[in-house]
Amino acid sequence: MKQCYWLWYPGDFELYHAMQQNFSRVERGYGWPAFWKSEGVRHRVVFRRSYHLEQETSFCVLSKSVGYVLAGEKKYPFGKEILCGPGEVDVSVHAGCIEAFPNIYVKGDIICSDEGWMTEDYDQSAVPAGKNRYFTREEQDPTRWEYSEKCFEPVSETECVGGMLFEFETELTAVLQVEYTDGYRPIRICCGESAEEALDPVHCYYSWEPDPDTGLCPRCALRFAFVPGVRKGEVHLTALHQYVDIPVRADFCCDNEKINAIWNVAEHTFRLCSGIFFIDGVKRDKWIWSGDAYQSFFVNQYLFADPDIDQRTLIALRGNDPMTTHINTIMDYSLFWILGIKKHYEAYGDLRFVKQMYPKMCSLMGFCQKQTDEHGFIVGRKKDWVYIDWADFDKEGPVCAEQMLYAACWKAMEEISVLLGEDSQKFQENYAQLKETIPAFFWDEEKGAFIDSYVSGKRHVTRHANIFAVLYDIADDMQQENIIQNVINNDEIPAITTPYFNFFALDMLCQMGKFQEVWDTLHNYWGGMLDRGAVTFWEEYDPMVPVKAQYDMYGDRFGKSLCHAWSASPIYFLARYFMGLKFTQTGGTGFVLEPQLSFFSSFQCTLPVGEKNVRMNWDGKQLKIFTECAGGTVQINGKIYSLCPGEELCI
Amino acid sequence: MKQCYWLWYPGDFELYHAMQQNFSRVERGYGWPAFWKSEGVRHRVVFRRSYHLEQETSFCVLSKSVGYVLAGEKKYPFGKEILCGPGEVDVSVHAGCIEAFPNIYVKGDIICSDEGWMTEDYDQSAVPAGKNRYFTREEQDPTRWEYSEKCFEPVSETECVGGMLFEFETELTAVLQVEYTDGYRPIRICCGESAEEALDPVHCYYSWEPDPDTGLCPRCALRFAFVPGVRKGEVHLTALHQYVDIPVRADFCCDNEKINAIWNVAEHTFRLCSGIFFIDGVKRDKWIWSGDAYQSFFVNQYLFADPDIDQRTLIALRGNDPMTTHINTIMDYSLFWILGIKKHYEAYGDLRFVKQMYPKMCSLMGFCQKQTDEHGFIVGRKKDWVYIDWADFDKEGPVCAEQMLYAACWKAMEEISVLLGEDSQKFQENYAQLKETIPAFFWDEEKGAFIDSYVSGKRHVTRHANIFAVLYDIADDMQQENIIQNVINNDEIPAITTPYFNFFALDMLCQMGKFQEVWDTLHNYWGGMLDRGAVTFWEEYDPMVPVKAQYDMYGDRFGKSLCHAWSASPIYFLARYFMGLKFTQTGGTGFVLEPQLSFFSSFQCTLPVGEKNVRMNWDGKQLKIFTECAGGTVQINGKIYSLCPGEELCI
């Protein structure tokens, strides 16, 4: 029996579930669907395949759509056995669906929904049908995601403020199930990422009346649940944690307990935020944000090394052509999508996917190009959100940091078009032009730094553009030295305050070899959250904020997301820089290990390299390395050692 | 209390119900969704309105969408009473819906969903919210059309071929309801537009097993119903005819019984095919076709004079921008859409609607322009259907009849852009160019006629291009005379065989004053169907086909639709030409009555003029005319009489 899949028009599955995801935000009783263009799916498609049949064969098409099967000249309904052959037979399946996206499953010995089906939407040319590795069984429904479930009992039950407070061992995305000792009675359950939130029936985000028949509440993020008006033993709560089971392939443990805890909490944070898509946070927004997802791609490579979630996220973010508004309405988030495709390709080497996305990459860049000024700089339009970071920028005219990203995108376009054998010249020219004009307009000789805006005359310097200048290779060596001295090591330039931008800041520091600073930041910033009892890493953390106000954000006393993907980046810093696993070829086919031994008395780790793993063990004296995969070297104290698959290397 | 409406993003209602309509075709157990691009709706929209409130007021937003109400700075869930004011208050309603289109109903004394709400889809600029006159009550759901119902009992019940044949008085679009004399038993009901179809359980289009609980079958077209295996009295059938109640405003009766019957059967045919949209036929296809709808606009003006169904149909047909494929995949059907807007404007004078459609008119013409050749002629692309009619054309290179329509579209664009105060020059130039190049390339001096193709060298003449040349004013006077002689009155040129194109042919003959020919065609062609027992007019009728095969079409023995809108055109010919009601100003503000008295010994008729009526009574000697509306004259035997509203004129 061949492996069969549910089939649909490529992208429809992701766009449909992305809408479900982006419309799932709930706050205190009302829904808050994401405030950007929400992309529809196709409603009428046809699937086609030609067969040369040696003998008669039978098949059956399953679908909840409206439609029919055309086999040769004859039409058949769905769900009926169809006999055809021998000889040449064209099979087409016509399907329409209004409330979701058309999808089909074909079962049969010869004619079945394996690889090779093409699909058309009566708009564009035929393309290979879309599918998903999770939807392979005929009894499934691709419009309903099937979560894995794990049952959690409370770790504590405390009587307080006239009710019962239940605590679970960690944060979960769970359906609460209630059992009543003395039969059903109407209750209300207040959930919280913190005990404080759960105990505040007015301000907690989620509160539910369990379904009287099933005892179930809607799925939501929670660690604590408070039931007012009940006493110990009157109700029993269970949390059915629902998650997408993406195997964790990395493993890390060292002599430093704080660092171990940071890794583990980051891992848990990241797993919670890795569902059908990479989302920002599990309590809030539960939305798919391009800039957030971009950082998740970096962590993913070192933790799950799962290309599928990258791809689902990238497809969902980009939506349909024509592009008329920026991804998430944010200009820089459109640009990160291009850089995300490049990052994804480098990590997994899947050129087929890049090829599939290429027309949409081109149309995105074409859309951006329509909003450039006479120097070729990209400028936000009236409704565009020029974000970069929550920080004070001088946003008059073209903004420097946006140009850095924009240049990096043209560079990415150039590289990818070369890989695909497409014409790269225009992309190369655009990049070359920006690489010249950005410094010409934005480099301030006197300040020795890039300024936000050359239009305003304010010559305002922020770290952001200067960090991008290093990361995206816009600054030359002399400028890089200047940047370190005049910006990075200059306390007068406001510090980065968000974990979001700290990702770039720390990445740059690591690339410059400033490991100690990063190590200290891990301890202080992420360690600081642990000291305050974090079991997942927060959207934002300011050590100066008093404990009482630590969950406050956006002027809302529980507004802060306590489990936010962009705070899981310690995985990436520890794996890539401290364990020193750097990839020199796409898809993990070439890599070098350069562990920073001096930071550890001992460690052991397993990290994914392509579809295989590398393992290291350091006991303070000897480093043992075992890898299953080819293409690796180790670099220690300036010496280079080759790694042989299946052989342990001791240094 | 102000008149409130359900609100949505304009067009969504029509696009959603059009998908429902175009996916409703069923044939012998399988669905057959229309084979063209099926347009999705918006899924995330916001409705906005600003109020200056004299005092505090309360309102409530109803919606099945996901979302919230923002009143001032505060968010509220749907369904809850909201207090606000006094003072300036901005109200916005955020709504997301995946399975249908977001829609809201706002109830309150001051703040309510009356006129004046704007809506945005996070893509285009804000536009006035969409609404529909049928959806004004809070308990309604705009995703479910509420049909009017009328109950029909069978007019005969006959035992035959081992079952019972039920006949209803005419064709219906009905839900059959079954009652069982001796309790439920599983039965099958075979429906038919003809008795022959109902009695053929294998080949009939619709056959149903009634729902065991309700006794109901799905809605379908039927006049006959056959229940095999039951005897008289065992089951009782009722037909719940479901229809959109568009009032018939015209009334016609004359001394000629055949003509009266033709009017009545055409009226019934047209009413059945006028639902939420103008559809082609009620058994098949039940699809919204642009060319078919174009003809319905002409009949509508004289029968219902209902602008709303025109507008719903036009909006549904055009779909969303960007335009990437032709309407219904047919190049000429795209062009008829433009001409349909013009026709609609002329009939009802609704410039607001034209203005709303104008951007889509421009983008449609822009789309067409992308497929023109070096002479500016429109040429079908690979997947375009160049239809014109079911007839033998020489379709090599640009097809003449398409150019006629294309030129007429530029002319329409010019006229409409002038009305809207938009720049018309380019349109005028395009029209002028085509008016010159079409004859230059397609007029064959020797044949004295337009030829289909100048590329092939075959010089093939059909009636179609020549009819369009007259109707759309491409032929000059000399050419028109030539066309009459060499084409219209030339038996060697194949006759028009479809009722579809007979509309254009007869319209042209009427315009040329050849009433006798049209009168004869009414008698022979439409009268011929009556002679064969038609209660609705057929998709096609060939007097030469034996009775036994008269329901056969597309190689299917019951393939022919027996109730097809494009065969209802006698209404138009009788009203416009024989009753002679011609409009000289848009929206019925100017008209002339020129009845062809010589064809009648007597008649009486009422016809809609704008929102009012005109009545005529002819007894063979005296013509009495009464009108409620201004702007009318009567022309009899070369004399012109003015009509005064409210006064009867006797001639």
C-alpha cells in the first residue's frame, strides 16, 4: 500500500488553519481576531492525474466537498467505488467547498492520493497538490487539527479567598476538565499564567463555565486555575494539555545549574509556542507574527530541526498574491519573511520549497519596490507599520534599519535566484546600489555610526540599525570597529530593552566573539526571570520593575504574555555559540564544532545536524565527540580536527 | 426607530450566495460546482462610525462572527448592552469569520446599523458597508437566504409502471414533503421537468430519499414526481415551492390567445429563473452566467423593474480584483458584464451603484487590454472560451463578433466615465480606433458583410458579427443595408439556432421595424414549444426534432433544461416593440409609447416605468393610455401626443 495523503490546493491548509489560529485570541469574554488582511482559501479546485493502467483497477474518492470524479468520460459521485482501465485513463476530481477548503482522499491500489497529483484553481496554472505529513488516514478531516494530548493532575490544591486554587506543574495549553464530587453545579473557572491572575476574576484573561454535559472548558493557556465558591474536595480538575508533538532532538546539560534551567525553561517555552505554526505567545496574542517567527526558525534548527513548522508558518504568513499590504501590516516583517525563506533553506536545503515560494518572494519584493524613493530606499506608506522594535526611533523619511533589511533581502533574492537558475542580475544590482547608498546617506562620519534618518537632520543614533549593519554585512571593517566603540560600548546610546531585539544584539555579540557579555546576559536577564519564579520565559522582563507589577504590560495588569517564543533564544545562543555548532553548508551537510570550553567545567549535549545528530561530552579535561553525520570538523584552540561518522573523537 | 440592516463588506453577501448558487448543481447523485474561479469573501473586517452624542445612549452589536466592539477606548463583547456618550464617540466593530463572511447588526436608538457605516478589509481603503433590503431584522442570518414559500398539491396522481406519478400544475423549484398513510417506509422519489424524466429512475436528474424524520427532500426543479413501488393512497406528496418574491409589475393580455400564453409562460419561466440571482435554468445549470444574465436585465426592466437582482447578479459575476480570468471563463461574457452595467444604469439611473462598480469596470477593461494584438483587437488566450454562440465560427486570430462587443464596451466606458466625471479620453480613443479598424480588417467588400476572421483567409460569414454590427452601431448605413441583403435575408448564411442568440437577432429585426418576422417567430418558435406542452420555455427548441427526442441535449436524454431564462425574451419583445415602450432617458424619466396596433384587435397592458406604471387599453378603435409618471409621449401613425401624469389620453 502506497502512502496516501489528504490533498488540497497548496497553501490552502496553512491559510485556513492560520485564520483559525489568528482568530483564536480571546480576552475577558470577547474574541480579538488579528488586525490584518486575513487570507481566504480557494473554494473550487480540480485535481488531475493521468494513469497508464496495465489492468482494471478500482478506487474511491473521499471528500466532504461538493463535486464529482471524472474517470475517462464518465462522472461518479464521491464515496463510490469506481472501476477503470486497462489503458490510458485521465482522472480528475472536481471539488467545491465554501466553509473551508476543498480536500480529497483517494484510496485504491493503483489510483490513490500519493505523490504526483496536480491541482488547479481556475486562476493560475496547475501546481502539485498540497499535503501534510499529519494527514494520511482516510478517517481524518484536514480542516480539524488533531492535537496530541497529555493529562496533567494538579500539583497543589489550596483553599483561598473563598475558593480553590489549583496549580499545575508548569504552564500548559490545556482543556480543563471538571468532575463534581456531589454532582453538577454551575461554577466558573478563572485561569492564569500566574496565581495572581487566576485569583483575579475580574482581570484574568480566561474564565470559563464548564460545559454542563462534558465538564470541559475551551482550550487555553494556564498554569493556575481558581474556582470561586467551592471548598476542598468539591470539584476535581484535570488539565488535558493539547500540543503538536514535534520531537525535541537536542539535549543539553552542563555543570551550571542556572544555565541548565535556562535551557529547560526556554525549551518548554518554545515547545508551547510551536503549534501548527510558530506563534508569539500561548496566552496572547496566539498570532503568527513574521518577525517573531523569524527568530523561531533559528531556535527550531537547534532544538527540533523540524522543517515542516517553518514551512507551514512561512506559507501562512505570506498569504495569496497579489500582495497589497505588508505581512502583519509591518514593513520590516515583510522583509523578515524573505530572510526567513533564506534561513529556512540554509537550515534544511529544501530547494523544492524555495522554488514553490519563489514567485511570492518576487511579488513581495516587487510590492516593496513600489514604495521606494528616488534613492531606492524603502519608505513606509500611510498605513504601514514601521516597527523595528519598541524603542525611540527617528522615523522621518526612510528609516536606516529598514534599509539594512531591505538590502539583505535583495542579497537573499540574488542568492536564491542563482540557486534556482533564475535571472539574478537585477537583484544583484539592487543590492549593490543599496550597499553603496545606505552608507552614503546614513553613515555619520562625525558620530562614527549609522543614524536613523538623514532627512530630519537630527542625526539620531540607535543600536538597531548599527546591529543590523553588522549582522547583514552592510558596514565595512572600519565601520564595524566604529560601531563597537561608538554605539555598542557607548552607554549613552539607549540599551536594547526587548527580548525581541536582544536576539539580534546578542547574535551580533556572539559573532564578534563577545561570549562573556552574552553569558552574563543569560544569567542576569533570563536568570532574573527564573529568580522571579518563571516556568516559561516572558514577553518582556525589566529587573527594575517591582514584583507586584511584573505581569503588567500595555497598561493591563495581566497584559504580559508569560510564555513568549522570542524569549526562547538562549537555546540558539547556547547551541550555536557556546556549544559552537555552526553550519558551513546548507541542510547540515557541512558543519564545524567550536565549543567554548572555558565557560564549562563539564557538559554533555546532543544537537541535530540535518536528519542526524552530533553528541559532545566535556568533563573539564577531555572532549569526546560522536557524530552520525559526514561533513563535520572540530575547532579547538586554533586546531582543526575532522570528524568521521560513527567514530568517537577524543580531544 | 430607524431602519436597520445587517451589514457586511460590500460584495461579500453576493459572493457568498453566488458560491452557494454555483455549487448547487446536482446531477444524478453528484454535485457539479461551476467550473470557474470561485470568489471568496473577506474574513476579517472592521465597521466604523463616529457619533456626536447629545446624551448617553445604549446599543448592542449582534454577530455570529468572532470579535469585539470598541466604543471610545473600551472593548466589549458582542451581544452585551453598551453605554456611551455624551460627546464624540468613535465606534468600531471588529469581526472575523472563516466559514462565511463577517456580518453585524447594531441595535439601539441612536447607534444602530442604518446608513452611514464604513467598512475596511485591511486591504483597500474604507468603503460604505454593504446591506440588502431583505435583511433588516435582528433574528435573521445573512448567510441563509429566506425564501418565500407556497404550497402546491398535485393536480393529478396516476398509478403507472408499478408506482405513482404525481403531477403539479406547473414547474416549480420545490421541497417535496411526503406523508405516509401507514407510517414511514423507505421510498425513493424521482423528479422530472417532464413526466418522461420522472418515470425514468435511471436517467432522471434528481431522485431523493425523503428524510425519515421530516419527510422532506432537498429543494429542486420539478413538475412531476414518481414514486416507484407504491400504490394510490399510500403516500401523499406536497410541493413547497421556494422562491424569491419579486413582484411582477407588468401585465399583458390581448386578443391573440397564443401570444397571451407565450407572455404567461415566459413570465413563469423568468420568475423561476429569478432567484437571489439571475440564473440560466432551474434544473440545470443553476449557475450565474454573464451572457444569460445580460438578457435577463432586458426582460427584468419590463417585467419586475427590480434593480436589486440586477445588482446582486452583477456583483456576483464580477468577483474580486485583480481580474485574472474571464467571467465564467468566457471572453464575451466579460464584455457583456460591462454592457450589463450600462444597461442597468440606463434602466434605473442608479449612479451610486455605477460608481461603486467603476473601479472593477476599469480593471476588467485593463485585463482585456492585456490580451489585445498590434491592431488593438482582443484575442482569446489559451484557456479563454471564445463563445459568441453555439454555431460554426472561423475562430482563427481575432474574432469579429468579439471586437464588436469590445468596441461597445469602450463606448460604454466612455459614457459612464463622463457621467462620473472621470477621465474619458482614453476610452473614447480606444473606441474610435476600433470603430475604424474593425471595418478596415473585417468588412469584406465583395461579400458585403463582416467576416469572422481576416487572418484565416476563409472569409467566413456568420449572422452573429453582422447582427452585433447593427446593434452596437459599428456598421454605417451603407453597411447596414448590405448586411440586411447579404446576410439577414440570405438563406445561404446559416440561421440562428439558439434562443440565446435569437435575442440579438430579433432585437435587431425589431429595431429595423421588421415586426412581422418577429411576430411569426414568436408564433412558430415559442408557440411551437407550447404546442408540445411546454409550461416553461426551453433552453433550446428545434421543431424538426421528433417528440421522442425533444428533451435530449448534450447527448443526455434529459439533458435539456425545460425552464431557461434566455427563452423568456418574448416579454421584452412584446413590451418594448409591440407595446412599444421605449425609454428615452435613464431610469424611466423619459419614454415614448409606440404600440404596433395593427397586430392586435385589442389589448390591455400595464408596464413599469421607473417606480410607476403606464397602462394602455386598445379595443381595436380607441387607444386609452393612463400613466402615473411624467416624461412620456405617445407616437401613433406619425403623430406625437404628450402624456400627463394622472390623466387618461384617448386616441
